[in-house]
Amino acid sequence: RTADQIKLTSSTEHSDSAVGVRGGRWSVDPGGRTMRPRYWPGDYLEVRCAAWFWKDENGILLKPFSTPEDERKLEEAYQKIRAERQTAAAPISAELKLGDVSVSFVSELGAITAFARKRGG
């Protein structure tokens, strides 16, 4: 998947032509942010580029946070916890609310963990 990500990133910077991914079995239109199977009939699927995801109510499907603003807030909260843990004597935690999703950051034993859950559900 990393090779696919590199191809897609390069394509969006240099051209609007379709990019083959997943062994060439799928064709991605970077400009339209869609993909479809190349060799069999099938619907178009949405393609997203995201760094932060949360699991759905069933704990199965990973969903990206919906806006660049949400991703910016998540990254800022993560970087703040990361900086604070360098001098903290005790575990650090913080919570961030983004729409109907609540994200908890916990820093202990040298690692930072983020848990996201839907609120009110």
C-alpha cells in the first residue's frame, strides 16, 4: 500500500491521469478522488487521503475524520501531548471533541495512544 500511496501522491502533483493501484487491478482518478475496478464491472468508490481515523460504532470500519480542520486539531493535540510528555513525571491525558466524535489521548510508559469514540451512542 505504501507504493500505491507514493504513486497517488506523485500523480496528484504532476498529472490528472488514472493511476493503477492494488497490483493494477483498480484504477484511481486522483482529481475526482474515485476508484473503480479495471477488469470487472463495479461501482466507483470514494478515495480519501487522511492521517487520522476512528472506528465506527461496531468497532470494525475505520472512518477518516471528515475535514482538514479536524485533522489539524488532532495533529496539534498530538504534538502538544508529545512535547509535554518529555518533562512529565506522571501520565498525561487530554480529550478533544470533534463533532460527534470524542478523542482521548493518553501518554504513559513512553507511548502516546489515541482512542476515538462516537459520543452519545
